[in-house]
Amino acid sequence: MERKKCRNSTSEHYNEKIVASFRSYNSLQDSVKDHSLFLINNKRYRKHGLFEAKDYISQAQALENAGYSTAEDKKGNRIYAELLIDVIRSYNLQLIDNKVETK
């Protein structure tokens, strides 16, 4: 799996642009595999209950609590879980979890 580092602008903090390091891949498969390994191999995600969470809402909150993203609103409140949950719901991705659970 080949991965490269790149730097891009990000706007995780309200009304502020910063340049941050990201990983870049040659394929979607490499990206998904490395992202999974990143989460599994970083103890902070286990410590915050990511792998014990029983639903997408709890997982989103665990990611936020573990510091996965620094996204904030204008008052400085972290909002990553809320943003992620909104994306999941807007595409009905929670239905995928429901299908897996019923098998």
C-alpha cells in the first residue's frame, strides 16, 4: 500500500483556514485499509469507546471525544459528531448498519 503525504487547507475551526497534513492514496481500497488501521492502532479510539459503540451516533461521538477532528462552531464547541451524523442521515447510510445487524 503506497501512501503519500500532502498538505491542504482545511476549515475545521470556525471562520479560520489552516494548512494541515493529510494522507493521499493511489486507490480507494488503500485509503479504506489504512484508515481502518489508523483507527485500530491508535489507542485513543479504543479508550473513547469507538469499537464498543452500538450505533452510528455513539461511534460519531466517540470519534469526536477521541479528538479525530477539531471542527468547532463559532462559540468553540466541538461539532464533528453532529456534522458526521448529519451526513450519515442525509444519505441514509444508517440503513447499511441496519442491514448488517439483521444478517
